[in-house]
Amino acid sequence: MKKSVKHIFKKGKYKVNGSLWIEGDGTRFWGPGPVELLGHIDATGSINQAAQKMGMSYKKAWEIVNRLNGMATNPMVITATGGEKGGGSSISAEAKEMIAYHKGLRERFKQFLEEETKQLMK
């Protein structure tokens, strides 16, 4: 059983909070930002448009895409150049799988934080 530390704090509202990401070889590469970027790429078919929707530079979006593609066994973002429509981008099945995994992971993390907050103030 966990011991409460409520007696240490002044009166007020307190909560346990945190941030969640995945690292590979010491590099943060997967979290809310990349997930949002991939969602916008999926919706627009364009890294440039996805970056604009996030208020991010095209260069920064490419850095994220390159990092994601470099950490995965198969590319998360597939690009096509030229053609009648000028190319475009799409996300892979693996990217969609990781997005679904991340959604579940965030829900479990949220539940953990809520439970810890309850324990904090018992």
C-alpha cells in the first residue's frame, strides 16, 4: 500500500502529470508531434500541407519524417515525386499501426496519472 504525502502540501489542487514519448538509441522520435504530423500527411497527401497545418516549417517536418523513417524497418512516410499531380506522400500500414498503438499507450498513461493523483491526495 502506498503512503500518502498529502500532509506535505499546502491546501490546493494537485495532480500527477507527465509527458510520454518513445526513444530509440537515445533519440526521441515518437510522440504527440510526429503522430499529429502523420495524421495530417495521411489526410492531405502532402508533407508541406501537413507542416502548414501544424505551423511548422517544411524543413522541420522533413526532419521528423526522416527520423521516423530512419528508426523503422519500413518507411513510415512514403513519398512520390513528379507525375501529373506533382507527387505526394502517404503513410504506411506500419505508421497507422504505430498511431493506434500510441493512442492506446496514451490512454493507459492517462489512467496511470489519474490513479497516481488519487493516491497522492488520499
